[in-house]
Amino acid sequence: MMRQIFAAIAMIQTVGVAHAQPVDLSDAPAYPDLYQPELGDGRTPRDLVLLGADLVEIAVALGAADRILARPHAVDLEGIEDTPNLLRERAGVEGVVALRPGVVVGSSVIYETLLAGLDDLGIETLMIDRSLPAVEKVERMAELLKVEDRGERLIAAIENDYATVEPVLADGEPLRILHASKQGAGGNFSAGGSGTAVHNLIERVGAQNAAAEIGMDRYRSVTPEGILTMAPDVVIISQAELDAFGDPQGLWDDYPGLALTPAGQNQRLIVMRELHVRADAASSGIAAAALSAALQDMFK
């Protein structure tokens, strides 16, 4: 492996690094703008506790922002500014019960114990696992909210965007894409592997998840050797993490081994909305179409 590192260093010293500008997709629509809630109408109960950013995005896209009683505090999404209660990741049974919810919905296994405790107390709960396809999550949420017709229209919008995707090849092979992050690994440099929303996004545009290709799942710490083995052609980062990397140049300078990869040598970087990378929900069609178009332009 050290021989690979020295070879890569020799190559980058000989060839040099192209200084390309990042492709910024963070101004893409947050989600399909199909429905608006009737905020403050006095008739719609705020009864939903949503434990997952993907669930919040779907509820908002279905026009149900005014039904959300509580949501994760870190969700950055237009249309949820008036949510009365914000939850930390480790919400407790007593705290949720005190909100007097109608139904509590989770999307991750970390909430299984909480949901079981609430269920024992007679509070309606539901798990819509975040690993499910986006359209299935939309279908289940629409059924819960009793807005199946809206769900069908939202699913159609998502699938219409999927249909615009055209896979891009590099030297006859699928592109290798890496989601570089500092989340999910104790604040260390990490990469999104299989079992993540970004994995679904990458596969949806006909590319390979460089981290998953070497056996990584979820978000794991990385090493220079691992990054060189991944050999990504393109790097994706979330707009929300730009400050964590300092600036785009900081990514190439500091992320272990990344400057020595095909992506680093050509500085191929795409910046996307946080939920477009991490939710795989109502915005999944928009995210896939935007990423596909950016790749087409990048490799034309």
C-alpha cells in the first residue's frame, strides 16, 4: 500500500493539480413545491412527533408542516420555522409523553427503544425506516396523514425527475463518487458507505459509491490508504459542512489522501444541500436530477 502512496505522490508532482471551481448545487429546490400548509387555520391539530430529517422533509412536501408538533432541532428546511418543539437526538420517553403527541414516527433504529416505551404507554408509534426507497417512505407517510392523493402526486414528481438521469462513464467505467464528511465518526474525516442515503443517491445516477466499493458501511473514519484504494473520480460534500472543512481548498489539503486521487488531481467537487445528500426523501428526485446534470457537464 505504501508503494501505491509513493506512486501517487510521484504522479501528482509530475502532472500537477488542476484548480477547478466547485460545482454548487445547493440552490436546487429543497423539495417539490406542490402543497402549502394552512398555517394557523385553527382546525389542523399539531400532533406529529417526527424523529428523522427525512420524515420532516416528506411531511413538509405533503403540505403537513402545520401538523408537526416536534422535530429534530438540527433540521434545516424551509417551511418548518414555526415548529413549536425541537428535539435532541436522544429524546426520552417522559419528554415526548409531555408533548401529548398523537403519533410518533421514527426513521432509525436508534429510536426503537423510545418507540417501544411510548407504545407501552398507549401512544401510537410508527417506524418508517430511513433505508427504504424514497417513494415508499412517501407512500407510508401519506397514508399516515390520510393524504394518499397528495402522496401519489409527490411520488410522480420524484419519479419524473428520476427519469431524467443519464449515467456518466469515465473510460467506459461507472464513475466512482465519494461523500466526504466530518459527521458520523466522532468528528474525524469520514466517508459515507453502504446503508446511507448518499449511497442510494450515488447508485441512482448510475455511479459507484467509492467507499462502499471497499466494504465500508454507514459513516466510517478514513485513512490515506483507504482513500487511495477508493480512488474517487468525484467528491460530494454537504453545504452544511463547508465551514467544517474551512473552504474547498481545505478539503483537498486536509482530507487524508484525497489530493492524490483522480478527484483530487482534477479538483472535482460538488456541493449539495444537506438533505439532498443525507435524507433520500421527498427531494431525492431533485437531487438525482441535479447531480446527474452536473456530472454530465463535468465529464462532457
